Amino acid sequence: MIKIINNVLTLEDNFELYSALIRQHVWNLARSSSEGKPGGTFPGVCLMEHGEVVGNSPYWLGYFNCLFDRINQKLKEQHNFSLVRKVNRIALNAQNENHYTEFHIDKASHEVGSYSIIGFLTPQWAEEWGGELNIEGEVIKYKPGDFVLFDADKLHRSQEIKKIPYWRISISYVIEK
């Protein structure tokens, strides 16, 4: 199951969010899609892991918790589908042409049965820049303000990113079923 949730964020909201995020000092420069493997690191922020708050970013934790409610509202409107509010993880990724992700499943998803939600937070994106979301061979275009829901045990990664003038920022949620 893959559901694309369109226009969760308006263009104006997306620009404001992106501008605020790139000015924050919370980024970890060594996040990776595959722990223990060399290379593939990119800036990221983990706000919640295993349902527990990580770090000291109460504003962003509150913002992205509220954003989950908007995602769920849009999911209901567009697909007649709702999620239970059991957030296991909230994390941000920032990539450019020097970063990549490996195919991976979201941690512990196979143990509890979970959904992943990936949201595209860069407000402007050209198709030739790459950076699409690949879920087991199904390639979904990076469209600012859209979110993608899928089973967290599906292998996924971002496609290669070409030379870009922005950071490719995405949000990743893991929600228990």
C-alpha cells in the first residue's frame, strides 16, 4: 500500500518552514540510512525515537506533532483512511548532491507493524534535480508539500540528487498500526 497525500503544506507554509529549519542549530551532520555502513551520511535531526522524545527541541517536536494531525486530516479527506496517533519516530533529513541514502526499512517496523510517512519540505523542486522517493522500485516524484504513506517494512530510499540550489529536506514519521 502506498498513498500519496497531496498539498499537506501550502507553498507559503513550505517556504516558512524550510527557512526556519535551515537556520536551526539542531542538525546532526552524521545521520545515515544504514547504521554501521561507511558513507552515506547526511544532516538530520531525530526528535522522537521509539515513542520517546530525543534531544531538546520542544518547538519542533510540537510543530511536527501538530503537522501529523494535518497529515491525518488530509489522508482522511483524500483517501478515506486514518491513522491512530501512535507516533514511534519523527526525524528530519537534509541532503544535497553529496549525500545519499541506502535502501532500508524503518527501524523496528517489522516488530510492531508500522506505517512510514515521508514528507517533502523543500518549497521549490525541479524534476531534473532527482531526489525522488523510491519504494521497492516504485518511484514517487518529489513534490513540495506532499507526503507519502506506506508500510514501514517496505525498502525505500531517495533517488540520486543532482546539483541543486537548496537542501532536499524531508520529514520521516513512523506510526504504529
